[in-house]
Amino acid sequence: MNVGDVFYRYSGRKPSSHRDILNNSYRAKRDEKQIERMVITNASLKEQKPEKVEKEVVSIPKRYDLFEDNISKIMYADKVAIIDYNTNTSFIIQNKKFAEFEKKIFKLLFRYLRKN
């Protein structure tokens, strides 16, 4: 992680199934380097999370979907990680073109949701 980097995350977790899978050393490094986080989530999770300077959160409107599939996707640098909280499985795709493609789609949706 580099100072000022950005990571993008879709977080479709159910609010009642929060599982803290990140260790404290990751959080400390992330906060020390002021990694900016952009998150698309469901309305329930957005309401539970306190806003932080380095994190911007938008939510999928309930009229489209509850967005509670218990799956997250994270895009950072040349990697895309997909996490299934239902089965505690995940995988990472390391491919610069694929990661850039996923980031473009994320940013498009993020901008749309921010306006609405």
C-alpha cells in the first residue's frame, strides 16, 4: 500500500452477519498511509458505519435490491478480490487490465449513486 492510494469495494454483506476478517495490523497500515476507500453497500450497512474522512460510502437504493448477498468485491492496484462471507471463501485475480476494467464500472456506478 502506498500513501494516498484508493481502494474500491462493493460490500453486499448482511448487517447481522458482520465478520471481522481483517486483522489489526492491516487496519493500522491502512490508516497510517491514509488509504482512501470508496464503498458501495446496502442502506443498512451505510447507516451503521460512522463516516470517516478517508472513506466515502454510497448505497444501493432498496427499490433495486436489498444488496445483502453476503459477498464483497475489492479492487486495489492490479488486483480484484471476491469474498463470500457465507462460505468463508475468497479468491484474488491479479491482472492489471481486468482490475482497471472493474474500477471503471465501479466509478460509473458510484458517481450515479452519489447523485441520486
